[in-house]
Amino acid sequence: MSELSSLRVADSDREQLIDELREHAGAGRLTSDELEQRIGDAYAGSTRADLDALRADLPVSSTSVKLALTKRKGQLRRRLLQETGGSLGVSALAIGIWLASGPSGSFWPGWVIGVTLLPVVRDAWHLLGPASDLDVVEARLQARHERQLARGRRRHRYRGLPRP
């Protein structure tokens, strides 16, 4: 038994399974007797394996697909907000430097704002726009994260004297 299947489940997990079972019964995949039996077993189940056994012979329901999509979109939204905070911080710093040096001449922080916020705006459009593409947004966020980690490793490699 894997570690995930031995985890205990919450009431919300049971209710989600019962909604899926009702959807399958509505589609004609379960009889009313089977539905009642599985609902009773769902309330009696205490681990993820118990609940997974009740849906093992059924196809994936649209309810679970919609829930997984909503959860994934929420995670991507949080990651995008984190990147937005970093971009806004760099932009605010550039504006502060421009103001401290005397706001004369052209507004050069506009270039910093454009360069730092353009990827965030593009990904926000792909995530929240009319044709959201979660895979593209997730791939771009992951690539930026890996580049940032690589930069951090390079930076720490050359800092200070080598350790014995």
C-alpha cells in the first residue's frame, strides 16, 4: 500500500465521492441499490484507498475533472501572484531610484516595468483569458523558476573562499 492510499480522508472527500457516484447513477452506470451500497461504504471509509476502491470500476467523472482543473488553476494563480509581487518590487525600486536622482529627462523605469511585467501579463492572459492554456503557463513558470535556481547556484559557487 502506498503512502498516499493510507492517508485518512476528510468529510469533504467523502462528499465529493458521493457526488461522483450520484453522477454515475444519473448516467445509468450504477443501479439505485449499488448507489446506496457505495454511499454507505463511502461514509464508512476512512482512508484514501477505501474511497478509491469505490470508484475503481467507474470512468473518471466530470465532477472530479472540474475539481482537479479548478485546483490546478488556483495553484498557478498563486504562483503567478508571487511573480507579480517580485516584478512590482523591482519596478518600485527603479521608480524610487529615478525619483531620488531627480526626475528629469525620460522616464527610464518604464523599460524596467515593461521588461519585468511583460512575462507576468502574458502568462496572466494565458491563465485567465478566454482560451486559458494551463500547460503553457505552468511550463513558463517552471522554466523561470529553474533559471532562477541555476542563477542562485552559480552565485553561491563563486562567493567566498572554498570550504575545506
